[in-house]
Amino acid sequence: MAKILIVDDEPLVRLSLKSFLEDRGVCAMAAESGEMALDVLKDKKIKVVVADMRLPGMEGNTFILKAYKLCPSLKFLIYTGSTNYALPPALVKLGVSKEDIFRKPLNDMNVICEAIQRYIHGDK
């Protein structure tokens, strides 16, 4: 079963997204920082990472670049509360697109679940 890693420093966001995905049959794990998430990636087989951009310590863009170096097959979704977030060219080179950015709060969490399912099933 494909595993998803949620990286968000807000406990309520992290746990509610994890629970939502698990209710839909997705095996989800969670980390509260980029540093913790990198440790998880070293030990677990993860397919998709859902990452916040504003994280304590290592910010989200840096985390994604380091995670990609560790696991080049990873797919990334960005889940941010920042209204002015723009994809840096370095993430575009990794294959992250505007369709991979989701703004908090989502009115319908199914949209992020559908994006995850597309990556899990290789439709994207």
C-alpha cells in the first residue's frame, strides 16, 4: 500500500488531514517539521508528500528539495495558508506544478485526496 507523508507544524491541520485520508483508505503518516519528515523518508517507503511551506526550522521549499534528493521518485503536493506563494523554478524542475498547490483552508478536502490518488495510481 502506498504511503503518504503529511508535513505540517499545525497539529490540527496535520491530524485532520491524516484522519481524512485514512477514512478514504489512504495509508498516511505525519511529521511536524521538515527535519522530522526527512527522518521518516529515510526509513519508510513514501509515494506522495503533502507539505506546508511555513515550517519551523527548514521551510517547505528547502524540505522538498532535500526530500527529492533523498527519494527522486517522490511526488509533492503543497498545502499552504500563504496566499502569495509562488512556485520557485527549482520545484518546477522537479515536476511540481500549479495544480499541485492547495490553499488552506480547503472547502472540500476531496480535491487534495483526488490529487493524491492520481499520483498513487500513476495518472499524473
